Amino acid sequence: MASFEVRGGKKLRGEIIPQGAKNEALQIISAVLLTPEKVTISNIPDIVDVNLLIELLIELGVKTERPTRHTCIFQADNVDVDFLGSEAFRKKSGRLRGSVMIAGPMLSRFKKAYIPKPGGDKIGRRRLDTHIIGFEKLGARFEYNEEHNYFQLVAPNLQGTYMLLDEPSVTGTANIVMAAVMAKGTTTIYNAACEPYLQQLCKMLNRMGAKISGVGSNLLTIEGVDYLGGTEHRMLPDMIEIGSFIGLAAMTQSEITIKNAGIEHLGIIPEKFQQLGIQMEFRGDDIYIPAQESYEISTYLDGGILTVSDHPWPGFTPDLLSIVLVVATQAVGSVLIHQKMFESRLFFTDKLIDMGAQIILCDPHRATVIGLARKNQLRGITMSSPDIRAGQALLIAALSAEGKSTIQNIEQIDRGYQYIDERLRKLGADIKRV
């Protein structure tokens, strides 16, 4: 098991380029199963979760060329459908929650699919109801295998229909869209997710020959087609990594330029960090964050304490609440963090409290942060990364802290952030992998 050793308190400086979007990659790469023709995908993040999915596709029989670590050419013209029922598939897919994304394409093109018990982060319940109910409404039947913990789905004739999702799940919407693109008739999905990553998927599918309208809204209409062809697609920059770098700059009093940030796709993210008092300038498609001695959290117009909470797009993404919480520990002022979606995601605050942060964990979903205003620097400790986003938040805390920190279980961080130690060293960070 690898660890990061970090000696904090250093001001960083320089330029950094965000990786391709992890959450987009898991959907886009799964979509190559919808066609026997070649699909070329670029700006792929070289991270554990994405590489596991690519390995899974290769074992399914998808021909894969990788001319660079960030570009893949896929061709799913000889898929071994029976592999889905194997122990090897259950074992590998169970390590990766993103493996659920291949169910929609498999149902659409091959009329059957298997969904393993979800793997990935331990951040609370991550239910599959939206996926399964959506598939059922399209005409799929499913059975749950208790012995091996997986759902088996069959759909001889997928039929377009109207559905109102009980939650605007991004992965659920994406999976249903991929199942519906070659169903007979028209499918209408209301309360659909509309995140930029889902928009990217829909645009890619339309280039392949799908007929999806309403892209970018919460009402999608999909006219089924008989065949999808090949295409080329480039991933967006990862908005979660961009938010992490904004927070890193503020916490370490650093001057950092985030290059090619895809600003038009960031939604409310820059504004939320500006509410924490973080200055930034948009220079073309780059974000420049100047070195700041201090930053002050805004209050509401009536003087009330700011609340930062997660909400479906175009609201604030839950994946950045861990970063906001850490950044607030050294701000001037206080903030209430409300994590609505996952009940275990704030439990990493005990490690920040050990570092000297002033945080009240109100309940599994809410934490109040009283900013230290840099009067007391965080102190380095030994800690373990519980999930991808908390791991990155703890890394930011360690880079701003006094003394040496050791972060264990960094495999969680590697699942979502590519070469993060190398890239931070180029900015001047004292970090090594041991």
C-alpha cells in the first residue's frame, strides 16, 4: 500500500493543465459498445477507475489501440457477450462502480446485461434503482442473483416510452439514454440529469446517428434508430480537478494558473469559490488565481452564515464539497456545509480536527466550519484517504499544514487524479510517493 509524504507550508507557483473528466470518461467509454465501428476518444484521464473500465472492455472482446496514454481507439465488432456471466467479470466489475455503465449499451445492442453489486467509494448508499426501473420501463426484465450479488437483465424488444425519473441521477440518465437510442419508437425522459458530461454523451451519440433532442435540459426525447456508427470524441477538462486546484491555490497562498479550463462548462463552481473570498481572473480559457494572504467568506445580505450545499446541475456538484470544507478551515468567517446526497462523505472531518481545524460535525450530512483566519496553521499528521474526493481534500490540507503529513491508502486518490504527485511537484510542492 503506497502513501504520500507531504511537507507542507510551501507556497506554490506555476501552471497546471486539468486532466480529462473522470465522470465523463466512464460514460463515453461504455458507449463504444453501441457500435461495431471504430470510436476514437481523446483526453482520456490516465487514472485507475478509467483504466479498469478499459481493461474490462478488452476482456469483453473490444479491440483497443492506445497510441498515447490519453487516446484510445475502440472497436466493439466481436464482443463476447457470455463473458458478462463469468466469475472474472463479476470480480473485476465489482471493483469499479462505473462498470454499471456498460449495462445500457449491452441491453441496447445485445439484448442482455449484468449489473454487479457496486464497488468504488465508501461514501454511503449508492442505489441502482433509477437504472433498473428505467430499463424495466423500456421493457427489460431482471432477476437478482443472491449467491453472486448481481442483476441479470434481458430485453428481447426494447420499446420507447415516457418516464419520470425519481431522481436526476447522472449515471442513471446516461444508462437509460444508451439503452433507449436503439429502442423501437420514442422515449421521453423527464427529470433527466443535464450535467455537461451527460450533454457530451448525448452529442457524441448524435454524431453516431442517434436522434436525441432536449440536450442540456431536464427533458430528453430520444427517437430510436436501427444502427449507430463510429465517431471521434474529446473529453472535457475535469471540473472537479479544476475546483480542487482553485482550493489548493487559496489554502497554500499560491499563484497558480489553470490552463484550458473549459470555463463555459464550469457552471456555478467559480462563483462558489468566490463566495469563500477566493480571487480569480478568467484569461481566455485559463483561470488565474493570485497569491492571497487571506480570504473572507461571504455572508447573506441579512448577515446570515453562508451555506454551501450540493444540488443537481446547474447547482453545485457534491464532489467539490470536501474541497470547499477544507478551504474554509483557513478562511476568515464561518460556513455551513450541507452534503445532501451521501451520508458518509463528511466523516473525514475527524482528520481535519486532528490537524487543528475547528469543525462541528452536526450530523452525517452537515458540518459547520469556523475559519482559523490563518491565526493557527494546520499541523501535519498521519491519516488515511477514505474516498477519492476526501483524499484530495486531505492532500490539500497537508500541503498547507506545518510539518510532515503522511496520507495512507492513496490508491483512492489515484482512482480519480492522474499523476497528482508529479504535477504538484512541478508547482513546487514537497510531496513524495513511498
